[in-house]
Amino acid sequence: MVADTVPSIAARAQPDVSRVLGLAATANHQSQQQAVVDAARARWSAETAWTPATDIDPIRARRLHDDARQAFASGRMTDAVDIESRAFAANPRDPDIASYLAFLHIRMHPVQPETARQLALYTIFVSGSRRSVRSGDWGTLAIASALAGRDIEATHAFFVEVALTSNLDRTCQSALSAYASFGERLRVPVQAMLDRIDSNGRVSPYCDWPSAWRTAAR
């Protein structure tokens, strides 16, 4: 499914995702960000052409999902990816599982940014109207896009996350953690995100670019 179905769904979702990204790119003021929320919440045209899986086992999928999280927490990355892949096969309609599988592909060694990006697009698509309250999925898309060399898409995806988030502290912590992990590949989109937050007058102690990182960059 990750090799065949996910790329197909990701490609189908791309036009609707791009529309949301485009709105976020020009939402320079907080008053303009409701349009981003509305576009994310709306029923997307591609959804009418997609037939969701019917042969699923959600209880088993959730059990495997919990096992995968435990495996990752204990440092068993290969096991975590294998178990979460089986969870995804058991219930490909569960956005939490698809999202976590995207996260794991970002954390793999070596990182698998394009697969993570496609899984993030897939997650956003299958979330339906809840994509407007699942801001972290847009952050995952931003990180994966940056690692895949898609700086503009990454920047705009971070802008969507900022427009949707109900927890600005966590949003900034996640973005700065990604920069700490991956370095300069994240600098441009993360800096743009922090500048957007500052220009909107939103305040969080976690949304300041650490002075030590500024010094190191110079």
C-alpha cells in the first residue's frame, strides 16, 4: 500500500492541498487565516472519486499502533516501522496510524522524505473535515517537504499549521525540534514560520529563534 496506493492518493490530494497552501501563503494577517481553516475543513473535490477500504480491522490496527509507539520509544526503529506498516494495512482509513507512519519515515536512518511526504498528504486527505483541526499533519508535511528539497511547499505547509493550530507552543516546539535534528534543510521554512507568527502579533516563549542557533549559523 505504501508503494502503490499512497502515491496515488497523494497525487489525487495534491490540487486541494495546494489550494490550502496557496491561501496560507498570502494570509499575512490573522484576519485572513479563517479562509485557510475553511479551505481545510471543506469537502475536497477529490474525495468524491475515492472509495475507502472496506476490509479493515480497526481494533487490531490500534493494538499494532500502540505496539509500534512502544517499539519506537525503546529505540527499535526497524520494528516500529514494520509494526506500524502492519497497522496501516489493517486500517488505512485511520489518520493517526498514517500520520505516525509518516513520522517514522522522517526518523528513519537514512530519512525517507518523499515517502514521508506522500504519507502526510495521504493523512491530510483521509482526515476529511478534521484536517482543519489536525494541524500537526501539516507540520509533518512541512518537515518532509523541506527534507525533500521543497522549501516553498514546506514554508506554506508551516503557514497552514500556524493558521490551524490551537497550541502555538507545541507547534513551535515541533518545528524547532525538527531544525535541531536536521539542521540547515529546515532553516528557511522554520524561520519563515516564526516570522509569520511574529508579524501576526502572536506570542509564545517557544516561538523565538534560540540565540545560540543564530550565533552558530553566523
